[in-house]
Amino acid sequence: MSIVDRFCGKEGETKRLVANPNINDAFDFQILFSGTFNLDELGLTRALRAHPLCSKTARVEIEQNCAANGAPLGLAGWGEHVIQILGFNNVPMPADVLAHSLQVSHCEPSFKAEVRKHKSHILLKYAGYDTEPFSRYQALAILAGVFADTGALMVVNLRATSCIPAEMLSVTQNPYFEETFAEYIPAMLYCGFVKYFIEGTAGGWVRTIGADALHLPDLSANLVDMKYAEEYFLMFKEIHGYIKNTGKTIDAGDTLHLGGDRHYKLRNPDDEKEYFLNSDGVMLIVEQGSELESKRVEAGKVRKPEKT
């Protein structure tokens, strides 16, 4: 059975890569290149197999006829993972689609200008059989990192309004790859973090975008000074990590104690006044709290109703 058939999810030989025809939740990255790219099937397969987070059985298959016509497609996979590869040589990502994600990215203006001039792009779409969202994103990030070593500039996740330099995902280009991949990529690429000023509101706002894809709540905060933005980025990362690692949930009305005198409380946005905090999932606003408030909330959770 041809690669095109298997790309479209038609079952064939069980030992060949076949896209999952029943997948219904979109997880995908766009990979941007300054010039044209070459999808070297053997080279990409070797790079995946050498990757410390990938399997020695990983493989990449490219449909050569499509590649010869400048619109290559293929499949990459290992274990339960299958990723569709769809290339667009000499076709940049539409400027209006890229604009907002690039604008709010935490990259230098000169690099953003370079990215805006990119010439080609590749779409990586998860089409495998693993149902865990972090695992799906990790598979995409591993393959994106391999493309970083073939000249990719930027990796874009439109669902999270996020984009990062491709070299951050590269085992060979990033000397701190293991720490970056484990600690920061989930909070920078799988889930976006943006900051902006809203006319008519005091200070500035920071928020996450796309956390619903990870079965997490989006988080936001109103800051008196944007110098605290990095502190809140790390806090949001800590809260999401706590939820993921413990399986516990948080909701409006809850309080959080993050050590020392770091007490916070959670509330829902005001739909009319804080319309800009819309989310495809749950959005919680994180505000300064106090130890006394935390104790009151905890007491309220365990106190039995009084008899009347």
C-alpha cells in the first residue's frame, strides 16, 4: 500500500506506518524555513533513531513523487506515534495566520523580522494512537527538533499561540537540551504564555493559552508591573506541574500556598469586563491572597453544616 494511502489512514501491512483515521483532536506544529528544505528519508530516520528520547525503531517514509513536485508528504513514527509530514517548498506560512503568534512570542525583534521573511514551511500533524496529550506534543517536538538540524528557523503551535526558535528543540544545537525539553518546552510551546496591555485596565495582563489541550486550566493574572511577568510564568508552570503530577484539580474559590509567604486565590473572569480572557477551556485568574484567607477556605471545605 502506498505512503499516500497510509497517510490518509488506509490500513495495510501491520508493520508499516499508518495514520490513525479516527483521531479527532488536532495536535500540530508548523516548521518554518528561511529557504527551501530537503526531506532526506534516510537522514531523518537516522537522526530520529539517534535521539535520546526516541526509539531505535523510529522511521521516516517520504513519498518521492510528491517530493519531486515540490510538495513532499510522508510519515514518521515509533511505538504508538505516527506523525504526518506535509511540506510546502517556496510557500511561506500565511502571514495573517502567523502574525499574532509571532507578535506575542518572546523572541528578539531582529529574529522575528527574519522569521517573517521565511520562504517555506512544513506541517507536522499528530496522527498516532497515543491518547495522552503531553505524549503527543512530545512526539511532535522530538521530530521538530530533528528538523531544526536541517535548517528550520521557528516552530509554531497555533493552538497555543506560541512559537519558539527551532534550535531550542535540537539535541545538537542546545547544550541544555534535557533541562529545556523537560522543564520549559511544555510551558513555552505546548501551552502559550503571553503578556499584553488592555486599554481601560490597570497594569498589564499575563495569561496562558491552549492549556485545555493538556486537560489543564488556563491561568491569568493582572500585574502592576511587567517586571513580574517571568515570576508568574514560573508560577503558572509550577501550578500546571502540580496538577499534572498529582492528578488533583483547582477551581475558582480555591487558595494556593506555594511555599513561604506565597499565598494566592483563584477566581473566574468577569465575562463583561474581562472578555479578553476567553479560553476554549477553563480560565482562572490568580490573585494575591493571604495565609488567613487560605485557612478560612480550608476550614470551610471540612466544616460540617451546622444544624438549625
